[in-house]
Amino acid sequence: MKNSSKHSAISRQLATEIIAGKFRLTGRLPSEAQFVKRFGVSRPRLRALKDLQDQGLIERRQGSGTYVRTETARGGHDAHSAIPQLA
């Protein structure tokens, strides 16, 4: 899989999981190291988190972790329209 298509697939997968409420209990996403292992990519290649942050689905707190934005968890954000699409 090409890097850009793998990047898009990771973004879509994580957005789908966020929208489905997978992280609702704590609101916290796994660490970057856990995502690197899960998706088999290097840390610099894990740009999907930056995409999701830019789309307003997550917020990254330095020293604390990555969390689902409150508006997304409550359905206040139109999260379905934020799922990355392949060009």
C-alpha cells in the first residue's frame, strides 16, 4: 500500500472508531507508540492524528495524550462529514 493511501486508510479507520464511540468511556486515544505498532508505520508516517486534529475530531494535550473532542463525543460536531475521503 502506498504511503498516502495507507495514511488515508488510517485516518478513515480512526475517524470511524471515534464516531462509533470506541473511545467514549475515557475519551483518551491510545498513544502514538501503540498506533505505530497497530498500523505498522513509523512515527513520522503517523500523520493521521494531525489530520483528525485539523478536522476537529481530536485534541492533543502535550504531556497528557490525545483525546476525542467533547463536541464530537456528544455529537455536537458533524463528525460524519469529517471522515477523510480518498481523492
